[in-house]
Amino acid sequence: MKQAVIKTGGKQYIVSNGGKIKIEKIDAQEGSEVIFDNVLLLIDGEKTEIGKPLVDGVKVTGKVLSQDRDKKVIIFKYKPKKRYKVKKGHRQPFTEVEITKIGK
């Protein structure tokens, strides 16, 4: 089974064929194909390739399943005895991708 570590959106993800991941939002239509060039590590059965910093010639291909926003996170700031309180909400946008191919 092939696995890889890719870098996108400032974060690193462990991916394998058929797996689904939620990544930082990228500009791609639902159903389109996405190619990740920043592969840091490739595991192919017993063989492991470590990039310096990237593995040469290896690409991970995925299919965009959806563009959505995550659950709401409440941010509440409060300072005692100062009559200061702020309540904000935030929904982080994300892209859900299904990994279709790992290889050269």
C-alpha cells in the first residue's frame, strides 16, 4: 500500500490511495482533479523515500469532492472589572479531497 506525506496550505498530511482529507481551501471546482507536487515522504511497501526537502518526480493526484465551511468556533474575550467583552464566531472554509493516485 502506498502512502505519502504532502504539504499544502502550510500543513502536512499523511495520505493513501482512496483516502479522504480536509485541507485548507483551494481554488478548484467540485469534481475537478488536483495535483499536489510537494511530496515530503513516499512509502511503497517496504521501500521508503525521504525528500531533501521534496521527493523528486513524485506527484499525488486527487479529486475535489466538496467546498464547504467547518463548524462554527466561538471566540470570546473578557477582561474582568473593565466592562470589556467581545463575542465572535468563525467558520473556516475547507476543501475535501479524495486521493486517487500516488506515484510518478
